[in-house]
Amino acid sequence: MNKRHFLKALGLGSLALMEPGISIAGNRDEEKKPKAPVRHRIWINPSEKDTDAELKQRYAEYRATGIGVIYFEEDSERHFRAAKSAGMEAHRWFWTMNRNEPELREKHPELFSVNRKGESCADKPPYVGYYRFLCPNQPGTLQYLKSIAEEQVAKDYIDGLHLDYVRFVDVILPVNLWAKYNIDQSKELPEYDFCYCKTCRDKYAAVYGKDPLEMAHPDQSPSWRKFRYDSITNIVRNLSEVAHAKKKPITAAVFPTPEIAKRIVRQDWTNWPLDAVCPMIYHGFYNENVQWIGDAVAEGVNALKGKFPLYAGLFLPDFHGNNDDIRKAIRLAIDNGAAGVSIFGSVNSQLLAILRETAG
Ligand SMILES: [Zn+2]
């Protein structure tokens, strides 16, 4: 499986942010009055090959269909400014715990997460070569991530920070990937169970009086699980302070429901200080049909209790071009309390028409 496919397969990418319409009004670059209420979000990998004229036309069209926020995978000032000129917010998509910079693992291998067998992501990444997750409890990790986040939100053309990979390595992969990897993950396997570095074990032991490695069944320990949820939550809390210090919103792409997110990647996202969340409700990866999207949204919305809005992340390839299903998914999301949807996949005119229909 190549990198791009794996990224998609794991549900990488998504989008989100803020209450519809709130921050758009302050955009002085706005050239036209909005044509549809701001409702949806979209994820984009900006190409430098696009001309200014193309961007102007494309982003005006996106805005007209009710897209209010774009999450950009790369820092492209031209794309960001074009999106803002069209009346949208331009946010930087930020890989958080998974960091691939080769110089980081050469200079600071101690920052990387360690599994229950003692293997580090620095030299033995699980599943695929680019799975280089940091340990959330190494002081250097927080320092490093904060410095990057500060640099990003200081830029005047970046309207917000969108966290992705803000989690542990998948201790369990979504079920449709098991066959691809020839893995049966009906239980937590030690090689995919992180972080058992000495810092984490000592920190846990200081409070709970035991080393997780000494437990007969560490996977069954509620306090050891919670310790790891809280370790990620602490990272999010700090990055949230960085964004909010610049009065910029922070959002995150997370796993589809609070229960699944905690169980397979140690994300406790309903307790994060975010401005919006985009659960990647990618039904195909869980062998579910479109109907499940409504169930997942309802679970997230109920758990959030109005703390911040939820945008349902939809994975377009899972719809296999069935526009009725896309329409149904968006309707289910909104009817179950989502503020809108966030789209992962290539955008075409039919999709834009559906987004426009559902933006009102
Ligand atoms: Zn650790």
C-alpha cells in the first residue's frame, strides 16, 4: 500500500471549525456577499501549479456552495490568501503526534513513542515507514510542537490550526484494514500498544504505584488507559492555548465516535478545549453503511453537550460516486446535530451542487 492510500485508509484528513458565519464577517478581503450560509468544511492539498485565476474562480465557487473553512495540508500563502479573498477561512492542517522529520529522530530519538515490546517509533515504526509517533510525556515533545504551532499561528494569512494525528498509534486498526495487513487485532497486540517508554511508566507509577509493564493485563487497566488519554489531552490543551493566544481557533480531525477514538487511538476528544471537531466518520473503514453516519454523529453530539460544534468528516471514495448516498449522509449528519460536514476527497461539480443544497 502506498503512502497516500494508507493515509486515506487510516482516515487521515478532515476539516472543521467554528460556528457557522461568525468569523467570516470580519474578513476584509471578502469581495462578494456570501451566497449560501457557511456550513461545510473541506480538506485540500494545495498545488502550486494552480494559477491565481484558477484559484479565484474555484474558491469563489466553493464559498458559494456553503463552504466556510478550508484546511490546507501545506503552507501555501497564495492558496491561503485566495481562499480568504473568496470569503472563507484558511486553516493550517497540522500533523501533531506523528512527525516524520528525519532530523528529529536523528537528533532526538528519545522523543519517540515506545511499544509494549520496548520498540521505538524512531527506528521501528509500526505498520508503515512514516508512522513516527512522539511520546506525549517527553518534555521535549510539547516544547517542539508548541514552537511549530506558534510559528504557524503567527502568520497573518493563517486563520486557525487544525490538528491531525493527535493521538497514539492505532492499537487496533479499523476493521477493513486487517485483511490488508494480514493482522487479527481482536485484542491489543504489544507491538502496536504504545507508550511504554520509561518516562511514561515512571510518571504513571508515581501516581498509581505500579509499572504498567509489570501488569499481567495492561490492556485491561482503566487507569493506564486514562493516563494515556490524558497525556494526549494535555498536548491539545497546550496547543489550544497557543492558538487562542493569537485569537485563532483550533480544531481537530479525530476518530469517528468518542468510544472508538478512546478504544483504538486513545483520543478523549470530547474533553478537549477545541473550537470545533471533525470526527472522520469514514463508514467504509468500519464496514458500515451510510446509515451509521447518523448514529456516529448523534453519539458525538450527545457526548459534547454543546461544548463546540461537530462537523461530520465524510470520506468521498467510500461513496463510490453514489450522489444519493452523499446527500443522505449529509442529511443524516445534520439531522443528528452536526453543524455541517467536512469533505475528504476530490471535489467535483456534482458534489458542490449537493453541498449547496444542504447548506441552507
Ligand atoms: Zn512515553
